[in-house]
Amino acid sequence: MNREMVCELAQYRGLLGMLAWRDIRVRYKQSIMGFAWAFLMPLIQTVVLYLIFNYGIGRDNMSRDLPGHMPYFFFVLSGVVPWTFFSSAVAMSIESLTRNSRLVTKIYFPREVFPLGSVVASLVDFGVASILLLIAFVYFIASGKIHPTGLMAMLPVVIIIQTLLVAGLSLILSMANLFFRDVKYIMTFVLQLWFFATNVMYPLKFASNPKLGYVAQLNPMISILDAYRDCLAGQSLHNPVGLIVAAAIALMVFFFGWTIFHRAEFKFAEYV
């Protein structure tokens, strides 16, 4: 990655915005609910997980391990909304090059606008879904179950870390799927496993097994979701090292992904 790549992408920022807006329109075209689906789906998923785990496992057993003793509903919602952004952005971007094969073979422009456009479209959905998170946040503050602190100022930093991770994976996977069409099927399975290996619906504690905690640091989404919850309802960052590791992984994935994507760009027309 170099300055020329950044300047080139900045030059085509208008095209990036147009592709993102096209993806949004296609997603909700002829949909009665429209953008409402962006927060209805996380809400439905949160309610289902809440009913299964809160009442299936037991309220007392679950609340004992929640950070800051936050309400379990808010714990799940604050995990589902960021995870939905992550999974939908990765899933959409995988086929971004093959889906736009005619444009890939046309006049020159930076091809990274395709996967990054999908990321921006998912980021818009994330913003809409965050309205639901904001409503729940205000409700639990009013009921005295959540006490926000100055950590909320770190929330944009966490969003940037996650966006860099998502963008890097999108660049790598969209390129890989262009060369090997099996990637999209493999990633469908991987994302399902990744969901259960991340603390979306239950807290992960590694105090009894520090070695397992070190291994878990390789999954940056664990630390990212922890950071979201700490910023919204925590008294302090209970896993600052994990967030630093997640930030380092996100930066490496992003810079590595953009670099190899740019270097392989001249081959794209042969594989579409």
C-alpha cells in the first residue's frame, strides 16, 4: 500500500458512493418495509436469543457473568448489531467482483471500489440498526440498569477498528472468490462457526484457563464486541490488551488485503 493507492481511491470516491448506494437500493428494492429490515432483523435475532438463553439457561446463571451486570437483552443486542454489520459486509463483498464482471473488464478505475462499496452499504445498515441500540440504551439508562461513563467517547475508535477489519477481509475474500469460486460457499460455513466462537450471545471468560484466553485473542471480534459493551455500559475497559491486539490485527489485515488486491488487479479481467 502506498500514497498513490490512497490518492487514487480518493479520486474515485464518487464512484465508491454510487456503488454503495446501488447496493442499498438493490437490497431493499420492491421491499415494503425498506430500511426497517435493517433494525427488524437484529431485533428478531436478539429476541430469539434472549428467550432461548435467558430462560433456557437461567436468568441467575447468565447475569452473574455479564460485564457490569448489564441486562442480558442489552448484552445480546449490543453483540448482534455489530456482528450483523461484520457478517453482512463480508458476505456481500465476497461476490462484489463477480457480480460486477462487466464493469471489471471496462475502462480502468480502482477495482477495490467494489468490495469497499459493499462495506459502505453495510455500514449504512449498521447506522440504521444502531437506532434500535440507541433506543434500548436510553430505556435502560432511564430504568437505572445502565450507567454510562466517559468511555462512550471511545465508541468511534471501536467502530473504526471493526470497519478496517471488515474492509481488509472484504478485499481479500472478494479477490479470492474471483480466482476460486468455492470461497463464497466456504465462507458461509466459516461465518456460522465464527458466530458461535464469538461472544455475541454469551459472555466468554478465560480466567480459569489463561492459555485459552491467549488463543481467543486471535479472534478480534471477541475483543471488539467487549469494547462495544464497555463503551456503552461499562465502568472501564476490562480487556484493553485484547482491543490493542484487535486493532493491530485489523490494521494488518487491511493493509495486507489492500496491497495484494492492488497487485493482483491486472489479472481480474482473465477470471471474471
